[in-house]
Amino acid sequence: MTAISPEAVFDRPADARPDYLRIRAGLASWLFTLDHKRIGVMYLVGILGAFLLGGIFALLIRTELFTPARTVMSADRYNQFFTLHGAIMTFLVIIPGIPAALGNFVLPIMLGARDLAFPRVNLASFYLWVVGAILAVLAIVLGSVDTGWTFYVPYATETTMGGVIPVLLGAFVLGFSSIFTGLNFIVTIHKMRPPGMTWFRLPLFLWALYATAIIQILATPVLGITLVLLIVERVFKLGIFLPALGGDPVLYQHFFWFYSHPAVYIMILPAMGIVSELISVFSRKHIFGYTFIAFSSIAIAIFGFFVWGHHMFVSGQSTMLSTIFSLLTYSVSIPSAVKVFNWLATMYRGSIALKTPMLYALAFIFLFGIGGLTGLFLGALATNVHLTDTYFVVAHFHYVMMGSTLIAMIGGLHYWWPKMTGRMYSEKAGVIAWALVFIGTNLTFFPQFIMGAHGMPRRYYNYPPEFQFLHQLSTVGSYLMAVGFFLTAAYLLHALFRGARAPANPWGGATLEWRCASPPPPDNFERPPVAGDPYDFSEIDYDPQTGGYVYTPRPAPAAASAAH
Amino acid sequence: MATSSTAADPHAAHPAHGASPAHGGHPPHLAHQFDTPAQQFESVVQGMWLFLATEILLFGGLFCAYAVYRANHPEIFYYAHKYLDTFWGAVNTVILLCSSFTMAAGVWAAQRGRRGMLSVMLALTLLGGLGFLGIKYVEYKHKWEAGLLWGRHYQPRYPPGYHGDPAGQDAPAPRAPAAGAALSVATPPATTAPPATPLGAVPNAAARGNPPDTADALAATDGPTVTATPAVPTADAPDPSWNLHPFESGPRGLLLPGQAPPLASEPLPVRNVHIFFGIYFAMTGLHGLHVVAGLIVIGWLLVGAVVGRYSGGYFTPVEVGGLYWHLVDLIWIYLFPLLYLIH
């Protein structure tokens, strides 16, 4: 086996400078950092913390629903908990999730860049997230909110609960955090690609983040104005939504869902991008149908703007409008299905390594398959009338949000963990935790499809005894999931301190982030490496000496530098 | 913000580059993530255009609300817009257009490194913006005093189209706005889209397929009776006929003391006029906040211009500040005809 010099792997000697974690210490160096990697790590810590908080509310909800009548809390408290669970998970965890926690870290490195286009805007976006999180927590303290995370009028404007305004302000602030992230990503991808990286040599994760950023830019401001109007309506009684003042409450629903439907594509597109990376790398095979997957991300982003009315089929809107929305909703499913077929085709005759990230990617395909297909039941008008506001809807969106986005985020976290921390985690623990999470997810949410189809309404505190068994299955599943997540946190934290040192490229990826050290130095690359095909594994070879893969371009250059 | 991302010293942000001789010839304003000043300039400008797109969508929600309510209740908008003073709205429009011109001239000066002219132009732009805000203040103050506010606070004291001095000869006797007790949520029939008889050339209720409203028909419902003679209001006593009454007496003026209520055969006056003012204050208020933000940006640019931060080689903040100010102007260009010039 030929000796491979470090210069062939990195564009500078491997141990020339400390990595981004060790370059400077102290709280101020983190709070005032402009390094996208540190900002990404701070986002990750915050988002996982918010996930813990939202998860605790979820466990409380499921515990209450273990028995038909009161189990551990009053009905009013129950209403507050499902509202807070929804608001925290949606606005603090799932929408920022992958772009902020993983995208911030990975995007510039995948482009061979030194940072994002606007590091200060990036930091501002993080500060805004923190402010939004503080406001959300403040809402809990200041009198709570029980409107449901959708804040429908007139209840949202009439209720005297003290937590409504903080939550609305928090969501508004979080909207701008999202906008700044999207703005940053678009300009970075437009202007800071390395030599050789044409649009159709972008890694698919970046196509996904790009499509997500387009939605963030165009849809989130509408949420902003909606929340502002809701606050003004509540405080000043503006008269735009309240029927008692001649306003139109359905107008609020149109405004709210005009953002909130594209928001679900903000949630799912980056997840699909991660899955594209994972499937290709862990099948050691070029992604199938690259162009189709790239364009399908853009198609989902565009079509996603035209279907918001499918949340309002029973709001009294005209049948003609409902029919149009239903038809358009079906059209959005097509690009999603295109991706699934391409992933499966990628795996066919590939050399599949069932490492933990790959297990999460496979779980995604299964769970997204169920979640996406059940969306079709909801998109059809006749069945929608039967299933609206039942547990069927709850199960559908949890399969796509929890079962798909969150699963992909954890898979991505495992995939890029060695790059971010420089450590490897225990593969065995990873598999066990994955199994708990996968089984737990299905056990929690599949019974909800059944009870929803049988008529169990959502957001209900009491229910008839015939649903109890299904509720109990669901609750047990949620505890199982929780155990899986806590185990994941435990072994990842353990890896931080005791894990084996990670090589630059533990998985054999061909994208550019695997060409810098794990963890990367502060400015990633002195000069950007020349980009080739991000899914061509023919030049990536395993090096038993380092326990990882190295990139050896063929023909191997005479000089000891891989970048020129 | 994108405007400030390039102004700080990149060396402070990146200590490893600090005194490195390998970066000799490195332009002082080039941030470390960019390779060339041109790349930096183009990126910042693109970032600002994207931000402007988000602002357009932010206002878009309000324009959409305007469109929906105007499509459903054109009579409200036609009636209420006469309360607005078109003259001062036009003055505001001219002021903002001129300030956009001075801003563009400032950018022109910055591109050529002409510090003095840049400072003057920025100062003029600032003055224009302040003038705009001053006029808006006067307009809002008038609305407040005239009781022309949103929702339940809509308690008009004068007929539409009257902008003169309250003590003038043709002024109706001003009366104190009635106390909230005069209001009753129960009085209007509980519908979200109350059928309102439009006025003049606007298609009437019958044309839209609704049964024509008459005073008698409403008198027969649970609403308050029109035929009841309103109490003769004194200067201080609250007059229930003024405030969120099912009727406003329409273009013939407000119901003045001693005036008989409309005849049963006459078309009803406009209801829910407060919706117009809700939308008016939301749109102009949000716009005003953006003007204030723009003035802060221009003020900061002016300080930078005076101390000589900008040159022919680096004027990016001026460029993107200019873009923002032009958008603020553009939004007003749309607001003015939609609110003031309805025909």
C-alpha cells in the first residue's frame, strides 16, 4: 500500500493549526464568533435543547392520554401543553433544524469556502433564534397559551391567557432568523462556488438547502405580517379578523397557511437532501438520477406555494377552490415520489454498509413513504371531510415531521458528527438507539392512523373507552422513543470526550467537506479545492492506516498538493 | 444586517490573518470569506435584493388584505377615503420621490469618491425622510382628533371630506366621542360580511344578488331601529347614533342634531367603515416604521461619509442603503393611489 502523504489529503499539512473548536476558548469567543462552524454548533445545542423541552411536553400529553378521563392534569393544562408542544417543535426545532444546525456547518465546507457570505448575518440569525426561544419559554411562565399552535382567531385574540403575545412575538422573531439563514445560503451558493463546481456538480444537500432557502425568503415574511396583524388585532382590536368588528376570520387562516404550508417543505427538503447524500455514500454508488433529484427539490419548493388551501377544506371555502387545491396537492406528491424512486435505484446493486447514518436514511424512506402516502388520503376532498381534525392528521404530520425530518436530522448528525467533533461514536450503541427510535416512532404514530380513521378527534382531552387501547399503544411507543433519544444523547456525549479520533473521511464521501481535517481548521480551506463529481467514488480509497478514506485523484499529481 | 457585514475590519474577525505578511496587498475592506472586492460587492448587493424581496412579501400580506376587503366592500373604501387629505398625501409622494433622487445622487457621488457631495446628498435624503414623517404625524394627529381610528375606536366627529378648522363657519358642532358604553357588540347583526348598500356608481346590493336593504327591513330585524329618533346630542352627552351604529349617514354627512334619519326608501349608508382605517393605519404604520429604519440607516451612512469611510473603491454600504431607501419609496408609491386616490 502506497504511503499517502497528508498533503495529498489536505491542502495544508494536517496538524499545522488548531481546529475551530480549539483555536480560541472562553464564552466570549463563542458568543461573538463569526465562524459558521461555531454558530452551527451553538444552533445544534439550542435546537436539541428545544427538542428536549418540546419532547417533555409530548410525553406529558401522551401520559395524560393513557386513560380516557383525567390522568395527570386538568383539561386546561392539557390544552396548554399541546399548544406549547406544537409551537416549540414547529418554530424552534423542525423549521430551523437541519438548515441551522447542520447546514450552517456543512454548506461552506461543501463549497470549499472559508465561510458563508455574511457571517454577521449568520450570527444575528442565531441571536434571533435565542430571543425567539426565550420568548417561547417566557410564554410558559407568563400565563401560558392554549390556542393550538395555529392560533386561530377569534379565540387567539379573545382569550385572556397571558402567554399569547410572547409566543406570537417569539414566532415573529424566529421568522426573521429563518429569513436571514435562507438569504445567506442563497448568496453563498450563488457567489462562492469553487472552480469546477457548476450548478450540476453541486452536492444534492446543497440543492436541497437552496430550494429550502427560496421558500424561507418568500414564505416567511407572510408569516411575519400575519403574526404582526394578529398581535395588533389582539392589542388594538384592529378589526381585520374579528367577526364582531366586521373582519374575516377565514382570511387569517389563508394568511397563516400561506406560510405554514411552504413551511413544511422547509422542514422536509433539507431532510431529503441529507438522505440523498447518505444513500449514495453508504451504497458506494453514484446517485441515480441526479438531475431529477435536483429539479424535484425546486419543483417541490415552487408547487408548495400553491396548495395551502388543503388545510382549509372544511373552513367554508368554495368547492371550486377546494377542488383546485386538492388537484395541486396531488401534483406536489410527484416530485417527492421521484426522489424516493431515485434513492431506491441508487441502492440497487450498490455496496451497502449498514452504518448508523444509513439506518436512519433507510428509516426515512420507510417512514416518509407512509407519511407521504397518508397525505394523499388527506388531500382528497371526500376523505378529508371525514379525517380532518382527527388523529389521522396528527399521525400523518408526525410521520413526516418526526419520522422523516427528525430522523434525517439525526442521521445527518451521525454522518457529520466525526467532521464536527473529530470523534467517532459507538456504532453498537447507535444501532440499538436507532432500533428503539424506529420501533418507538411506529408504535407511537401508527395506532393514531387507526384511531383517527375511527373518529378520534385531535386535541381532545377525554375520549370514549373504545380508543383506550390504541392510545395506550401510542403512549408506550412514545416512552420507547424517549429512551432511544436519551440513549443517543448519552453515547454522543460520551463520544465527545472518550470517542476514538476521527479520520478526515471516515465514510468515504466524495463531497468536499471530507477533504479537510476532522474537525476543520477555522477557515476550512486556504484555497478552495477543485470540485469534481460529488458522487464519483472511484478516486476515494480506504486507507487502513488512518482508518478512513483518502482522495487520490487519478492520475496522481507529481506535486504533493491536491489542490491547485 | 447585510448592510453592515462588510464594514468592519476583517482582521479583527480573523486573528490568524491579522498581521500576516502573506496578505500584503489585501484590500482593507475585503472580508476574509471573499476572494475579491468584486465578489464581495456583488454578494452584498444580491443579499440586499433578497432582503428587499422579503420586504415586498411582508407588505404583500397587507396589500392582499386590502384587496380582499376592497373587493368585498368597495363602498367602504370609496366612502372612507374621502377622509384622507389627498394634497398632503401628494406632497409626501413628491418628498419621497425627491429623496429617492438625492439618494441615487449620493450613490453616484460615492462611486466617484466625491465625499462632500455624498454627505450633502445623504443629508438631503435624511431631511426628506424627516419631512415625510412630519407630515405623517400631522395626518395621524388629525385622524386622532377627528376620531377616525380603527375598530371600536372609530368615532367620527366630522363628515368625510371636511378638513377645515373646527371653528370655521361651515363646521358642524364638534362633539365629544361617545363613551364606550354607547357601543354594543350586539347591535350589528352577527354576520361576518354585512350586506351594505353601496353608493353612487358602485354596483348596488341588488346587482350583486342580495335583496335590497331598506331601513324598514332592518327595522324589522333585531337590530336597533332606524326610525327611533336619535336623542338630541348636547356638546358633552354621548350620542349612540355616532359610534359603530349600523348606519353612518353616508355622503350626505353625519347625522347632526335635529336632523331627521334617512327615509325608509333611501339606500342605507355605509357600515363598518372602521375596516378602512384599520387597513390604513396598518399599512401606513408599517411603512412609517420602515421609513424610520431607513432614516437610521441613512444617518449611519452620513456619519460614515463625513468621516471618510467610503471611497471609489469601497461604497457598498451606500449602494445597499440606497436600494433599501428606494424600496421604501416604492412601497409608498403603491400605497398612495390605493389609499388616497380611489375613484
